[in-house]
Amino acid sequence: MKKGNIVEIKIDKIIFGGEGLGYYGDLAIFVPMSVPGDVLEVEIISLKKTYGRALIKKIITPGIDRAAGDKISFEEHHGCDFAMLKYNEQLKYKKLMVEDVLSRVGKVDLDKVEISDTVGAENQFNYRNKVIEPFARKNGKIISGFFKKRSHEVFEVEENILQSQLSNEIISRIKELLNEAKLSVYNEKAHKGILRHIMVRTTSFNEAMVVLIIKGKVDSKIEEVLNTLYNENDKIKSVYVSINNKRTNFALGEQNIHLLGEKYIKEELYGIEFNISPTSFFQINIEQTKKLYEKAISYFDDIKNKNIVDAYSGTGTIAMILSKDANKVYAIEIVESATRAALKTSAENKIENIEFINGKAEEKLIELIETGNQIDSIIFDPPRKGIAQNILEKLSETKIKEVVYISCNPSTFARDTQILEGLGYKLTKVCPLDMFPNTSHIEVVGKFLKKG
Ligand SMILES: C[S@@+](CC[C@H](N)C(=O)[O-])C[C@H]1O[C@@H](n2cnc3c(N)ncnc32)[C@H](O)[C@@H]1O
């Protein structure tokens, strides 16, 4: 077998990460955009001793879970790596992936945990309220889009089918204006050029924040483009320029300059209007966020009169919802602007029983525990890398009975589950939830109880 060979294989299953797995003799072959039961003609694109990766050349017989159509590549599926599956089957495979990673990585006995079916979404398209697209130049024209898989080559899609219609409208207009202004595009290798990324955040009120991410400084051409964009579209409520002069893959820069309109845009959840800044985390899919928060809060036995910590709290969404019934909530968040936005929201909504703590959870939560504050329960919602190990170890020294854990990365969730189980907590319930339809990403909520 050599790179470039074309072979026929049958796909057996989907593995964690979303790729299909089939065998050619003893050789395991991973095939993106494939479905169990597919018989495919594939081209080997990389090869190791025991496994290889291949791309679909032709679908010979489609698996029964394959969505209608003959699209074969990531690009043809508008950059959605799960769009080749029918929607109900996406949910089924997401649950299987969670079970797989929990038993393989977390060493969880699946018979002893209640694992719900994946909570699906009514809207499988246009659900994203935040998009960041890199700029590139193609045939002399400024384009934006996605990076091709495992590459830094940008491909443009006519319409991004996952993001809101409003952000599609804004991004296509800003590209026209940038092309007219003849601005240069940032080149990673040379570390030269101006335009790096465009970020648009939208809300369920159909309002938008636009952040143009550039290298260099705001000059009159950029100001003119953004002024025109803002004045033409009254749904744009806030405009920033983010200056990123670093050689980095991270999009937003070190300085976010507020240029036009409001400093924050607002999103409503449970009657509370949240303030969102360019840098503050806010859940991407608002319809599913409501289900996520409801599920997570339902995992607490009873929150009345309890003192609860919301660790990794972002703009304070969960803390504010909990504060309606809890005695006191501590909200710990590392990003200063997110904590500031949360303070503004709580003041505007006259919420007085939350203590907002800006800093690292691995320091501030430890301090909170060590200073003897009464804490009854904790909810964690960390970034993809999971919960800091020292926090998990500290938990085992406390009397905190109940822990709810929201995770956007089942593999670190599984790793932390194994640690927590070793430290005296038992995973009792897990619920996968589809925050990102048509992609292989999975959100999970878990409930842990102190053993004994
Ligand atoms: C997945 S988000 C959850 C935010 C919030 N719970 C929500 O639902 O909107 C994770 C948050 O953790 C914050 N964060 C990342 N590392 C942190 C750390 N070491 N300590 C505290 N917060 C951190 C991020 O800034 C982000 O706001």
C-alpha cells in the first residue's frame, strides 16, 4: 500500500472525532465524511504502519444513515463534518461517541450510569450566533471562509449554513467594501498585510456586533469601510477593530478598539438581558443553551437556600439563573471583560446575591474553599481543556456533595471523570446535548455525587 493508492473499503463505525473507520486487510483506514455501511472508493492520503487516512473518491453504496445527495467532501458539505449523516443519526452517533470515550478514557462502567439520548435541536442550520472567518486572497479578490481540514488554505462558501443569516449578510457586504478599498490581506508566512479575520456576533433580537481583526493600525480606509457598513445596516449595533500584531493562530488581538455604536450587544435568556463584549464567552447556539442550562440545573437536587459556585462563569449566565433560587452564588471567571459585563448585567437586573470573582478558577476556587466559605454545590463549565487537576484534588478534601459538570469536550470530561471517581465522587448521570448540529462536536452535562 502506498500514498495515492485508490482502494475499495466498507466503513464499520464512526470514531470519536467524527471520522469513519474501515479496514483494508489489517490496515485501519480513517475516512472523513463517511458513514457506517458505506462502501467507498477512497484515496490514501497518509500512511503509518498500522493505519492510514483516506478521502472519498466515489460512493459505491451509501450506508443507510447517509443523508440524501452525492456530496463527498468537507468542502462540498459547507465545512460541516457531520452533515453527511441524517439528523437523527447524528444524535445517535453522538451518544455512541460519548459512551465510547467514557468507557475507554474514563474507565466508566456504562451499566452503572444513566446516559440519556442526545438532546437534539429544532434548528439544524443558521444557529450560530458567532462566527470568525479568516481572510485570504484568491484570484486578486479578498475572500473569507474556513480553513480546509488540517490546512491553512482558506476556502469560501457562498453561504455559511450554520451561522445566522444576518452575519452572512454582513460578511458578504464587508468583503465588497474591503475589495473596493483595496486593502491588503495578512499573510501568515511573511507576517505582512492588514486584514486577518472578521468576527460577527448576532443575537436573537437580530442585532449584530462586528469586529474587524487587523495587523497594524486603524487608518482612514478602514474607518471609511466600517462607517459605511454601520450606516447602511441598522441591525449593526456595535463595531470594533481588534489589533493583532502577533504571529498567532488566535484570532482576536491584544487591543480591541471600540469604534461605533454600543460597547455591548444584548442577548436575552430567562428574562435577563446579558451584555456581550467582543472577548466575552457566550454560548454559540441560544436555542440549545436554554436546554443545556435547564438540564444542568435540573441535575441539582435542590438549589433553594444553597450556596453554589459557578466556576468558569463567562458572562455569568448560569450564575444569574441560579441566583433566582439560591441563597448565594460565587461566579469565577478569568476574562476581565466578561466579569465586567456580568457585573453590568447583574446591576441592570438588580441581582444582589452573586459575588463575581475575576481570576483563575484554579486559584480563586481554592481560596474560596480554604477561607471556609460555606459551599453546598459547584457547577463547572470549563473550556475544552477541562478542569484544573488541583481543583479536583481540593474537592476531595471538602464536604461538597454535589457537582454538576458541563463540558464541550467529552474526552477531557472523561479524563476528569476518572480523576473524580478516584477522589471519591461517582458519576451518576450524563446527558449529551447537540449544541452544534451538522458538526461532530458534542456537549455533555454530568452529575457527580460524593460517595458514601
Ligand atoms: C465554556 S465557557 C463557559 C461560560 C459560561 N458558563 C456560559 O455558559 O456562558 C468557559 C469559560 O471559562 C473561562 N476560563 C477559561 N480558563 C479559565 C480559568 N483558568 N479560570 C476561570 N475561568 C476560565 C473562559 O473565559 C470562558 O468564559
